[in-house]
Amino acid sequence: GARRATAYVCSDCGSEHSKWQGQCVDCGQWNTLSEIALEAAAAPVKSGVAQSRRSGWAGKVDPPAITALKDVTVSEESRETTHIGEFDRVLGGGLVHGSVVLVGGDPGIGKSTLLLQAVAHMSQTLPGLYVTGEESLAQVAGRAVRLGLPLEGVHALAETCIERILEQAAPMGPRLIVADSIQTLWTETLTAAPGSVSQVRESAARLVRYAKETGTAVFLVGHVTKEGGIAGPRVLEHMVDAVLYFEGESGSRFRVLRAFKNRFGAVNELGVFAMADKGLREVPNPSAIFLSGSREAQPGSCVMVTREGTRPLMVEVQALVDASPLSNPRRVAVGMEGNRLAMLLAVLHRHGGVAVGDQDVFVNVVGGIRVQETAVDLPLLLAVLSSLRDRPLGEMTVAFGEVGLSGEIRPVPNGEERLKEAATHGFKRAIVPKANAPKSGKVAGMEVIAVERLADA
Ligand code: TYD
Ligand code: MG
């Protein structure tokens, strides 16, 4: 059919609509639709597959034929190591040829550093191109020298126009392109300003198409906006093969790279790094780095064993409960979901008999890490109670467990592994769901207290 010249894209969920509406019908958010210009010649792509199908129907190539799945030749995706173990881990075992990976994070978190390190090491064996739209070539080279990176074989280009980038890239034939950042790129075919949703989206679509056509792997660097999405373009999340977020606290030197979406690997896998004076250093054994130095028991603190990705991680959950001057006391959660905090406080009231309705409640996961799994429930409520009563939980105590709406404590996966990890770090006591506790009540000399109900805990 005839192509529309414009469309409306939701900045929250990325869905596309043909006309403007106050509310996005897909995700229900209000005032998130913004107009984008569609390029007449090349419609935006959602994925490489959709694109090849589209061009197929346009009659340029043979139309796809129906094939029995068993007759399709399956080739193992060939992967390239980034020479950074923690990066490979988050990618699912290395970078897949022809894949497009979005690396998002706050400005200054270390995205350019990480990708410069990766491209420098990878360029020793395959041609790599680092395209910078934010820094001059001298700045990039200066940083590479300071980081002591091998410069042989690393090519760089300071350019923001996507047509000129692809024109320059073609004769060089890179196998890897880093575009830093996607927000600076723009295409001549659109009149919208660089950084606008339509420019970011169309520039990314061009790079996706280039990656699929040539088998070049592409990293897109994206700054996260205040709303938490990648500059309007949550849109980009649909277009790329993998989305990795770089997280960390400004005060802490530790950084966590998290797979949020990955067509070629597990999601929620974590890679852990430390920002040092020679760039990002891997932390291959990160289990205890998020614990604060002193392990003296403090009111309002509870250590938990979380298991994000494939490794157990010890993290400290802190709570501050304080009489509120407000008629509507505050609930602030950092490092975990705010709605879950509100729900858990309601369970604490109904099934634990502890009311905090007139108190401000602040909770924080130490070290700038986010805990997404429900195993945080029990340690969180223990920290809240400990702060409310101003009594520490007891020395060297850990906890984990999900709390249900009727006050039951539910088991979480990999309980035994979590307990062993805590025992390894010298913890003496664990408060865990009954189904996660060993019959003997002990793990490697650590006392395990099994609880079935919130009131028991
Ligand atoms: P950068 O990679 O430029 O962040 P992004 O691309 O995500 O905006 O990282 C910038 C920060 O990292 C800056 O505040 C300085 C710090 N840094 C170090 O501490 N050590 C280093 O070796 C480098 C390169 C940066
Ligand atoms: Mg940067």
C-alpha cells in the first residue's frame, strides 16, 4: 500500500501508531507519542528479518519460499571474543557476527571506555572501526594511549552523518563498528534535528540494515535519559539483537553490565567491572564486592545473597524508617522496584502486625546495583523492621526469600548455592524460606533458620 510520510512512536514502549492519540493504546502511557518522519525510500525496520522480508515483497530478490524446518541448515552462530571475559559473559559467550548490540547507560558511566577497550583488542584480529560523534579523534587516540591499548589495526572516524559513515566504511570493510553515540547520528534523508526520535531511529535502522547485509557486528552506544529510556528510543530496543545496560553509582568505582535483552544469550546476566586509572578492569569473582567494609551489625541493614545471571552475589539492603511529618509519608526505593516496596509494607502490616503508615520508608541496595528478583523481599522487610525497632539483626546474618501476599515465605531458585556462598564469606546465620533450608539446619557450619510465615521471620 501507499506509505505514510509520518508515524507516531511511543517513547515509553516504542510501538508505532498511524495517528496521534493522547494515550498509547499498547502500554497505556499518556502523552508519550511523538511524530516521526518516515523516509519514503526505506521504511523503518523493526529487525533484520522484517527488513529482508519487506525487500522480498518489493520484488528485488526472490520471494522467500516455505521450507520444512528440518531441512534448514543450522549453523552455530559464530562468535568473536571481545577479549574482555565479563563482556563476553553478558553477550552470551562473545559477540555474534552481524549482530547489533545497544549499550546504554548514564553519561559518564564508562560506555566509551568499555567499547574503546573492546574494539582495540578485537582489532588485533579483525578490522574494527570506532565512529565517534562526541569526541575528536585526538581525544579518542589520547585516551587509548593513556589506557595502554594496542593501537595497531584500530580505525577511527569522527563523523555523524550516517550516509558518510557508511560510504567511508564500505571500502574498508570493517567486521566491527562502534557508533558512539547513536544520539549524535543523523541522516540526510530526514530534516528533523539530530538527537530527535526520528533521526535516532532512522540512523539505527540504517546501521541494523548494514549489519545484516554485510555480517558486520555493530555496537550502538546510547545515553539513557532521565525517564530511564534510551533517548526517546526505547524504540531502539525493538530493532537490535541485544540491549545491555551499564549501571553503577557515581560514588562507587564498580560498574555492572546487564543484559536486558539478548537474542543470543541469557537475559539478566551480569558482568562486573571496576573503573580504575587504566580504564575498566574486570572483576571475575564479584560475589562480595558490594558489601561495605565493616561487617558490624547496624540497625536497618540486612545482607542478602542474590543470584542475578549465573552467579551468586552478596549485597546489602538498607532501610531507614523515620516518623513522617507528611500526611502522605514517603516511600523511596533505590535499586529495587518502588511498587514492590509498597506491596511488601502492606504485607508487613497485615501479616506481620507492624504498621509503618505514619513513617517515611527509604530503602537502598548498596553499591548502585539493581536487584530485580523477588528474593530481596525478606531481607528488605527485615531491614525495615530492624530500622523501625532500631535493633541490628545480629552479626554475620544473611537472608533471602520471596514474600507472598498472604504473608507466606516462598522459596527462591538455587537456595543451596546461595547458602554455600554466604558460608564461604564467613556468615554465621541465615534466615531463609523453609523449602530452601537443608534438613540438618546447617550449611558448612552456618546456622540456617527456616521460616514459613512472615510472622516467624
Ligand atoms: P566514559 O567512557 O567517557 O563514559 P560514557 O561514554 O559512558 O559517557 O567514562 C568517563 C568517566 O570514566 C570519566 O568520569 C572518567 C572515568 N575514567 C576513569 O576513571 N578512568 C579511565 O581510565 C577512564 C578512561 C575514564
Ligand atoms: Mg562516551
